[in-house]
Amino acid sequence: MTPTSLHRRRPALAASAVTHCQLAAYAAPALALSALIALSACGKDQPTQPVTLAHDTTVPAATSGNVEARTSQIVTDGSSPSQVFDDFIVAQGGTVRTVGWQGIYCVQQANAPAPTPTATSFTVSFYSDVSGRPNTAAPLQTSTYTVAQAGQVFEKTVAGLTCGTATNTTWPFYRYSVALATPFTAAAGTKYWISIQATTPSYSVYWGWRDGLVDNSLSLQLYQGTYTTYNVDRAYSLAP
């Protein structure tokens, strides 16, 4: 099984919860072109807004929207990994010592209940920017943390969501935070990319990096050598 579409609340609920752009389908790589066409209606990407440490696009627990996600997984059954990236710029140089993020689990089966978490670890990586994409050939820094180190904390479940082609599934939402094994030093005014991937046994249960509050409405997914651009930001925080 390959990464699939993790996307929105039922149409009857979506309009009052989030914007059309936030509800864009989480397309499988095979459907990436159609998903990208749909997202183009949301407007052109805007330059990333410089932020000072801390950067924070995480979603408050009480927020009913921001229920889109993208698979970002390293799977141990031999399937191709999927990797999601978000870009950031710090207005003043600083050191990132703590990274927080939010994610979800779901199962591509109609009427599926909230699945039990399957991640065994999370990999947090930083990259320089090369022509608007992360320089994956030379990561600036990458470290892997156990689930215990990441502090997987349950936030809530949300029913009536679509996981891939499966409707009316229930997702559990979680938040995470790690103290970096090696602090990351960010230069002022420089564009970087961050990636967070869950290590799971397979794609039978998807882990998705949740969409976050608006920064510059740009994130990427890499799967089997192909990048897909999405007009939403991911939910994460950077703190000194």
C-alpha cells in the first residue's frame, strides 16, 4: 500500500470549520497532479514571512479546523518512504533547541475507528534551500527520537473524516516535543526546511503531519522522487 489521501471533514461540516485551501484533498502520489490542480485555485505561493525564534504554527487543541494532513513516514516493510517538508526563515539568527509538532493517525477503511498509534520513532531533519526546495542530498542535521522521547500526547479524536478513499473515519490527534540532541543554529534571513517523519511498520496505518496555522501557505511532499506542492503550512514550533 502506498501513501494515500488524508483529508477533510465531511462537506456538511467543512465550510464552517476551515477554508477551501485547508480542505484540499490529501492526494496519493498517483493523484498528485489532480490535487495540485485543485490547489492552484488557492492562489500563488507568497514569500515566507520572516519569524523570530520561536516559530509556532501549531494548532490550539480547541480549534475545530486544520484537519488536513500529509503522510510523512519511513516504513520498515520495504515500501517507499514519504517525506513532508515545511520552510521557515528566522528574522534574527538563533539556536533551535526544542521542536514541537502535531500529527494524526488514520486507516483507509470506511467507518474505521481511531487506530492505535504505530510509530516507533520520529526523525527530525533540517535542510538548506536550493531553488525553492530542500537540499535532501546534504541534510544540515538529522536525528531520530523514540516515541517516549517525542512525548506522544493525545489531544482528541475527530470523526467523519476521509482517509484516502475511505469515508467517515475517525482520527486521533497527537502533539509531540523533543529537545534536539544537537541544537540547530539558524542564520538570520536564511530560508531553511524542516522535515518530520514517523517510522511505522507499514502504510496500513497512516501517520500524517497535520496542517497548521498560516505562515506562508507552502509545504512539500516527496514520494518516489517526485515533489508535490501544497498551499498549507504544517503544524510545528521552534524554540530556543
